[in-house]
Amino acid sequence: MSSSVTSFTPVLASIVSLLAVLPIVLLGRSPNAREGATFVAAFIKFGLVVSMLPAILDGKTVEYTIWEIVPNLEIAFRVDSVGMLFGLVASFLWIITSLYSIGYMRGLKEHSQTRFFSFFAVSLSATIGVAFAANLFTLYLFYEMLSLATYPLVTHHQDKEARTGGRTYLTYLLTTSIGFVLPALIFVYIKTGSSMDFVSGGFLQGFVGPTETLILLLLFTFGFAKAGLMPFHSWLPGAMVAPTPVSALLHAVAVVKVGVFCIIRMFTGVFGIDFLKGLDLGEVITWIAAFTILASSLIALTQDNLKRRLAFSTVGQLSYIILGVALLTPQGVTGSMMHIGMHAFGKITLFFCAGAIFQATGKKYISEMVGIGKRMPITMIAFFIGSMSVIGLPFAGGFWSKFYLLWGTVSDGQHAMLVVLLISSFLNAAYFFPICFKAFFCSKEESLFEARTEEAHPCSVAALSVTAVLSVVLFVYPEPFFSLAEYATAYYMSL
Amino acid sequence: MIEQAPALILLFPFFASIIVALAGIRVPGVSFPLTVISMFASVLSSVAVLVRVMNDGVIRYKLGGWEPPMGIEFRIDALGALVATAVSAVGLLAAIYSKRQVPAETGDRVSQYYTLYLLLMTGLLGMVITGDAFNLFVLIEVSALTSYALIAMGPRRASLAAYKYVIMGTIGASFYLLGVGYLYIKTGSLNMVDIHEQLIARGIFDSTAILVAFILITVGVWIKMAFFPLHAWLPNSYAYAPTTSSAVLGPLVTKVMIYVMIRLTFTVFGADYTFGQLEWSEVVVWMSVAAILVGSISALAQTDLRKMLAYLIIAEVGYMVGGVWLADDIGLIGSIYHIIADAFMTLCVFLFAGIIFAKTGKRDLNALDGLFTKMPLTMVGFLVGAFSLIGIPPTAGFFSKWYLIQGGIASGNWEYVIALLVSSLINAVLFFRIIEIAYFGAKPAEGHGDHHHAESHDSKISEAPLSMLFPLLATAALLLAIGLYNKDIVAIIAEFVSLSNLGAILP
């Protein structure tokens, strides 16, 4: 794994969408050309990410150093297998989400669409920046950039509700990143004096005592609040005031996965799995994650607003990822990394469906969706597939990551966590299946919709069909996520 | 010419002020261009000096050829040259901004205004490069007297604020002068380096007179820099002065006084005495924690934009005093870096406040209603300044916090670290409150769908003119540059810090 390629590609992959802001703004007056610019940028971005895939699968890393900004500390990019996995997911889903956004934003005649597409592009730059960051400092830089770039998207409606949601959003994300991560980052920098590059086995061992390690671990795990670990999760349901494409890509994939991705980086590349195992610190985090998983699933059961239910479901699923890596077992880490990809496809499908329902019928509440399966059959079938993937049932990609997570608990005898995961899967089924069931199986009197079929904007339907089909494809053929996660586990756990 | 560059830094504004005073009465139109040209020349001289100091080391310039310690000496090291560059640059940018606002806000006393402005710059730049403790007093008074007048040119409440400032400022200056008197009696010298050498040669660091001199000088300088609890003069002075005055006073006066504190602490008394012999570091760091928290929390309570910014200055002064008294290399580097960074940050937000006042005629935060659509470029400039004050990378403010927090952790002053973080978060609240008003409007619409509320407001407000926009955006760009090139700036600062002996006295 030691060989590396120096290439400007990772930098380009990150900034291409930032550069796209210029044409998006300039073409603001003609929406078709503007969306064309978004698509071109999205395809180039995905192309650039994919172009690095062969090298990564070859066991190499792709690196580029921009410059040394603070003594000994560089802004640098380094693509490894876990970064590639996340980069692939985010850049691919941006293409699909752009398609969906066009349908959604035009279908609802939203205002300020140019601003919307511009900040969307900026957010994706920050996301890929996090995925390909070579060290803790670069990671933090892009993490903060993402918090700020998504604010105008969350508050897009510019009404009172959006203002409240936006306040919660920034309060949580900035308080934790400035209050927890920044001091931890500086402390690590002082203690190690190193460049803080993510390396196999971490770089903290030998520099900090056990108590300091515990404090740093908690500061980082809670500090990256985009991961939604309780009690720092409330921003996510709050962020649901955003237009649905934002909730779909950013608050089911990009932003929240950036949070868990950062935590995976901390465990694997900063602390080192073996170091944490030696100090027996994984357990602290698994219990916090387990609590989050169960609590959020129970809260999700009580939500009638569909997007809020999905948001709480996301909070729980993110903690699966945290729990997986905190198990400190190879299968757990693999499962955790795979879940970044698998959950992304399942959850984005569900959000696309929620948005499509709102577009076509104006309904936001689950209690108003009885019988909607007859009205929007494609959407609701996609919804069913997405649910299966998130629950972790066979014939959907989510099965594999759940399978590895369960294996991870058993392999090290952490049976309590096994029970937690099983209960949670049951709860997931309990909050998703009634929606699907009532959508299709209800008497004529119960149904709230007329029998005629009427789907949302074709762009939106196409998008949600693609992600639903891909969720199934990922069950049959879980590559390249599977290989990438395996590679990353092997590298970071020195197997 | 290049040999004379040290003197030219302040001679350009000084002679320009005389010309403006004489010619400006008849031809007021000449005042503005002359001010800008002389400030530009001053910036060039400062840069030339900075380059020379970096190549050849400390420059000692004997004014009129008189040998020190009898004659007055300009003594410019890396620190002085760097701060002089920043001060002259801020002076230039604020001068460009003032083009339209001076006639509008000072009732056509244009030539008088620019005469004072140039004298103020002469004083501030002189304070940075002088190597003579008494000469420093004279220059402190030059800049103080001109700032009283610059503030008093504002509307009625400004006169009262200026009066308060006169009283406080005079007490501060008297304290300083008295302290210098003690030093003169004990050492027989007024030259800073010479005083230090005499103190060592005569072995009188234990003398009570030196202790008294130290206390008098420190307290005097603290009053001048508005270090809590000696800050009462500042908020109203900067809030009610003409916007052109507060755009130059806000960034510079307090920062130059921090520089003076560092200069006196390290060059005259020496780090051994200040941090080794006197065990006050703990107390002063706690005082700076109080300054940071009181400044930030008071800022939260303000509805007047410039008053809010004025309280932030008080908090920032706490950052820098605390950073110096951490008695840690990196803390000192952070403080000095923050002098530069904060000068431009404060300039950025005060220019913004000035533009808002010029455009809307209102001082309170609600004046910002819906400005993102009406003045997008102004808001971009403001955002950079705000992010810098919050401490978001890669702006300059992030890196000053980066070094200051490092200093706090390395020296074990966790209370200072926490104060810095809390203040960052309060700044985030302060500035996002402004961003919210500008983005959502003062009264956002209920519910989804009504997106056209902005149209009901005064649609006459449009983007600021170039003479205001240029300095704002240039400052914003500089903030990013200072952040991205912080390593190079820190390398210059480290040149000074490595000579400060700080490492040697730490336990």
C-alpha cells in the first residue's frame, strides 16, 4: 500500500464544482443552460473520481500537496480506498440529484434557483475535499466550508421556519466544530508536532496518555456533529426545512456522511484501531452509538412528518457506521465503511420519494398518504426498495453492510451490540413498512386519493428509479464498495 | 532615497498635512488626492523598509544625524517594519473610503479633516518606528489629540464621547510620561535600548522605582488601548465619530498601543523582568479573559452596529494582551500576528458599517434588511471580515486564533483557551444575526411561498460606489492573503520573537 502517485486530479475533482459556480451564475437567466453547466460539472467530477479508481484498486494512493500553510502543516490531498469510496458515492449521487433537483425546483417553481444550484456546487466541492483530505487540518478546512456553504441551502425558503432551522443548524455545527474539534486539533498538533497525516495505525500513539486519549476521542466524536451522534443530532431534523433535493443529497449523503467519514478517519488514521483497542476505548463510543440508534429509531416511530421520520432514521443509521468502526474489529470497520455507500443509495431513494410525493400532491404527513400507491406506483415501489435497503433486508444493498456489522459484533463477542442492531432493524421495519403497506393495501373508502395515476415531474421519477434500481444492483454486485472497504480495513488495521 | 526610507514613512503624511492645512483652505479639492498619494508613498516606504530589515537586520536611523542616546533615534526591527506596513496600508484604504463621506459627514470641513487625518497617521507610524521613550510620548499625544478632534467632528453625541476620551486619554498619557520620568531619573537615558542596557549595567531591576515605572507605564498604555476595565472611553467614541474617523481609529489606535506595550515590555524592561521577576502573568491573563468575555457579551447587547463592533475591539484587545502575557513564544507570535490580522478585520467591518450608514442613514442592525440582494458585493466583503472575526479558515482570524490557542495550551492557560473559543462562538452569533437580517429581512414571511417580501422595502438602496467598495473588497482580499500566507508573516514575527528571550525564562 505504500506506493503513491502524484497527480493533480484529486484537487481538480474537488474544485471543479467550485469553478462551475461561475458559469452557473452567469447563465442564471437561462435555466436550461444553467442546469447544463451543473450537469457538465457533475459528470466531469464523477469522471475525475472514477479515473483514479484503477490506481486505488491497484493498491496505490493518489496524492497532491498544495502548500504548506502553517509550519509543518500542509493543505494536501490524498486519495485512499475509503476516501475513494465516499468520493464515488457523493460525486455519482450529485449527478442523479441534479436531475432530480431540476424536476423538483421547476415543478414547485422555487425562487432563487441560481443561488440554489451555485451553493449546491460549492457544497459538493467541500464534500470531495473532505473525502480526499490527506490530513486532519485539510479535513477541518473543508468541514467548515461545508457547514457554511449548506446554510443558504437549508434556509432556502427564507421564511420564519427556515430561519429557525438555519439557526439550529449553525448553532450545533459551529459550536461543536469550533468548541470541540478546533481545540482538540490544536492540542494534537502541539503534542505530536507532526503533519497530522492519516496513516495506518494512527499517529497519536506514544504522544498522549490514556485520559487525554479519551478526552480527545470524545471531543472528536462529538465535535464532528454532522455525524448526528446524540445529543448533538437535533440540527438534522431541523435542517428538514430545506427543499427536498438538499435533504436528499446533503442530509442523507454528503453532509452527514462527511460527519461519519471524519469519525472513521479519526479512528483509523489518527488514533489507530490497535491503540484504541489497547486502551479499551472503543466501548465508550459503541454504547453512545447504541443509545443513539435505539433512541432515534423510537423517535422516528412517533413522527408523522415523512421527512422528519427519515431524518431520525438517518440519525440512527449514521450511528450504525460509528458503532461499526468503534467495534474495532475488521468486519465491523469494513461494514461501517460499506454502510456509507449502501445507506446512501437507500436513503436518497427514500428522500427522493418524499420529495416526489410533496411535488405531486403537496402532502408531507404520513397519515395523509393512505392509498398513495395507486396514485404514484413507481414512487412507492422505489420507496419500498429504499426501505428494504435501509432496514438491511436481502435483495437490497443494505443487506451486505448490515451483515458485516453483525459479523463484526459476533467476531469479538460483543453480543450486546448484536442485540442492539437486531432490535434496531426490527424498529426500522416498524417505521417503514406501515407506510408502504398502507400505500397499497387499503379499501376504497380508506384511500385518500382518486384512482388515477399521476407521478411527479419525469426528471424526479427518473432519478428515484435509478437510485432504487441501483440499491438492488448493489445487492447482486456490491463492488466496488466491497473491495474498497476491504482494502481500507486491511491497510488501516495492518492486516 | 532608500537610505531615508525610515524617515519617509512618516514624513510623507507629515508634510502632506502641512500642505493640506495651508492649501486646502483655498482649494479643498486638493486634500483628498494629496492624502491618498502621501499615504500610498508611505506604504511604499514601509514595504521598502520591511524588505531591508529582512535582508540586513535592524535599521537604526539617527534623526538629524544626532548620536543616541542624546539624539532621537528611529529603530526599526522586523516587528516595527511589519506593523508599520500594516498601519500605513490601513491608513491608505481608510483614506480612499473617506472620499465621499468626509464632505457628507463633517459639514464640509474637508481640509481640516484631512490635516488631522494625516497628522494622526504621522503619530501612529512614528509610534511604531521610534526608538526613544520620550519621543514615543510626544507621538502618542500627537495621535491622541488628533483622534479627539476626528471623533468630535461627528454629530452632537460625538462631542461628549470625545470629551470622555480626552479625560481618559490624558490620564493614560500622564501615567506613561510619569513612568518614563522615573526611568530617566534611574538610568539617565530616554533611548529604549539604552535604558535597557543601563538597567542591566546598573543592576537596578530590584529597585522599587523601576517597579513603579513599570506599573505606571503599563497602566498608562492599558488605558490608551482600552484594556478592560479601562475601556469606558472607547465604545461611544467609535460609535458616534464620523464613519471615516472610526474606520481609521477603530483598526489602528488600539492595535498600535498593543505594539507599544510589546515594545516597552520586551525592548525596555525585557522579558526576564516582566515575566521572570514579576509574577503577574496569571493575573494579567485572567484580566484578559475578563476583557474578552465582557467585550463579547456587551457586544451581544448592542443594537447599534458600530457600537457592537466597538465592543468587539475591547474583546480583541483582550486576545492580544492575554497572548503577550502567556509568556510563551507561540502566544507572543499569535498576539503580534493578531495585531496585523485584527487591524484589517476591524477595518473591514468598520468600512462595512460606514457603507451601510452612508447608504441607509441608519445605525441600527435593522438597516441591513434584505441587503444581500441589493448590495451583493458589499455583503461579500462583509462576510469575509465576519468569518475572520469568527475564526473560520482560511481567513486571517482563524490563524491568529490558531497561534493564540496554541500558546494558551502550551503554557497551560486553559481559561484563556476557553475564553477564546467562547468569544469565537459569540462572534458567530453576532455576525449570523446580521447575516440573518440581511438574508431573511427584519421580519421574515410566515410560511412557505411568500418569497417576495424584499420588494416591499426601500428599493432605492443600491450597490455602494467604487470609492467605498474598492477599499472594502481590497481589505477582504488582504484578509484571505494574510491567512493563506500566515507562514511568511509568522517567519517575520519569529525574527523578533527569537530575540525576546522568552524561551529562556520559562520554567
